[in-house]
Amino acid sequence: MNNSDIVFEQELKSRGLRFTAQRRAILNTMMENQRKHLSPEEIYDIVKVNSPDIGVATIYRTLLILEDMGLVRKINLDDGKGRYELNKNQEDHHHHHLICEKCGSVSEVKYDLLEQLEEQILKENEFLVTNHSVKFYGYCKDCLESIKNAKCEQC
Amino acid sequence: MNNSDIVFEQELKSRGLRFTAQRRAILNTMMENQRKHLSPEEIYDIVKVNSPDIGVATIYRTLLILEDMGLVRKINLDDGKGRYELNKNQEDHHHHHLICEKCGSVSEVKYDLLEQLEEQILKENEFLVTNHSVKFYGYCKDCLESIKNAKCEQC
DNA sequence: ATTCATGCAAATCGTTTGCAACCCA
DNA sequence: TGGGTTGCAAACGATTTGCATGAAT
């Protein structure tokens, strides 16, 4: 039982919820697959290896709890399913995703130049920004190269 | 038959597609509801008023065509359904959405400070950005006020 | 013992698809 | 006339829900 498990157990208790083997297995799976943007189905497949009797519903129900606790964050990668990533700490909070429109790969950037813009929004729109989601679409390194090569063949 | 209808008809013809009453009605609905972020279902309900026999499938199929032509843009407002907005012109391209987490309202900001960041991404990640999606979550003007008022009652 | 959590299957929601009838070019 | 288009309903994939059973405190 690691540190995160203990934190999780405390959080659950303080909400009158129980620390079950399934919930523990799901959180551990999230920790062992950081930066992977797993879908509920993928988490299900991983957890099933050691807990064959688990059901998908438990994955969905647990992810809701983890998200509500701020231990996990739900993101949208435009592939029609939910994606979840570990919410390690606050500084980790502001990273953005690079989605390759050719191969579908997802990488990350950590810059955050949005504070300034958010102040401006508060002043001009009277809207208080508490969070944001930024996605960049384009071509990853590998696909840029394969496009370059494909063009050369036609020369 | 307005200007956009003519453009639409030409675009359809150039692709070997037909200019039907249904397609026209759907594009007109999009134009009459700019900045509304309509879902396919909502578009369906509006179009149905004047074309009671239309089916949802036609809405979906037509939106795909309009999106492919660049006349319409699909966005994601985290409510589990697709949302569409008119893609009026290129300058209109870079606006972002402000999503109120209390009342769910969606407004817009037009600033775009991302070019600089995208250059940096190209250099450091070798990822060529061709498009982006930016969403800000927080509290709209009205909800900020109601929160303020609620707090005062407790004083 | 009590109350919450689970697995299962059925239900739901948004979207897509197959197909026969339809209609624009 | 012929091939794209439509409405309908069935199919689909992701997620949610009801419920009887099972497990944590």
C-alpha cells in the first residue's frame, strides 16, 4: 500500500465511501500509466488482468469519484470516448495536448502563456476563468517526415 | 435564394452532389442561428418546423458535408453531443469559448495569442500546428453576481 | 448488522448505416 | 433514366442505471 493509496483511503473515508480492492486497482492502474490518456475501456482491460471479475460499470463509477477528488482529470481527444490522465499536482495542471491529425498520436507541451489572456478576459468579459483546455492539431515529427518523403518520390 | 445558397450550390455541384431543399434548409438554419452552437438534435427541431418530414440522419449527413466544405465547424462543449457553428470567414476562425461551469452558458472571446506559442512548439517539439481548440471554464458575469449575493446572505 | 459497492444486463444517448423509395439533373 | 439523396428503422459504441448479491466498517 503506497502513499497515494493512503491519501485515497482518507479521501474516501471523509466522504463516507469505502476503500475497496477495485478502487485501489483502478487508481494504481492510472498511476502505472501516466501520460497515457487511457479510456475507460482501456483501463478496464488493464485492471481485468489481475481482477478478472471486475465490470466496466465499476471503472466508470470509480473514475467519477477520482475526478471529483481531483486525483484524475478527464480530457477529450476527439475520438468519441472519454480519456483520463493522472492529475499529479498543480504545476502539472497546465500542459496541453498535441494531436496528430495523420496518425492520431498524442503528445504534450508544458508551456502556459494563458494567464495574461485570462486576466484580459476577466476585465473585458467579466468572466472568471478557473480552468482551461487547449488542444493543438497538426502533424507530429514522424508524419512530417513521411509527408516530406512522399513528396520527394513524386519529384 | 441568397448569396450563401449560391455558394453552397456551386460547392455541391463541383463535388458531384445535389442542391436539395433539405440541405438548403439546414444551411439556412445555421445562418439564422449564428453563435448559438447548435447540436444536431437542435438543428433537427428547428428545421422540422418548416420541413416536418426531414429525418435526423439527413442533419448528420449534411453537417458532415458542410464541415468538409469549411462552411461549418464542429466544436466540443463537453456536454456529450456535437455542436456546430457557422464558419463565416477566416478572421472569425480564431475565437475561443467561455464555458460557465455553473449555468452552462457559452460565450466567446476573439483574442488569439497563440501564434507565438505555436512557433515554439514547432521548434521544440517538431510538431507543426495547423489548428487549435481553446476552451476556458469558469464563472460568467451573472453567476459571479449570484455567488456574490449568496455569500452576503450568510453574513 | 448496516450500508455502501459490485457485477451483470438492460437501458439510454448520440450518431451511423443499410436499404427501399424518391427525386434532381 | 440513372445515380445521388432521403426517411426510416435497425445497428452501433460509449456510458449510465436498476437491482439483487456481496463486502467493508
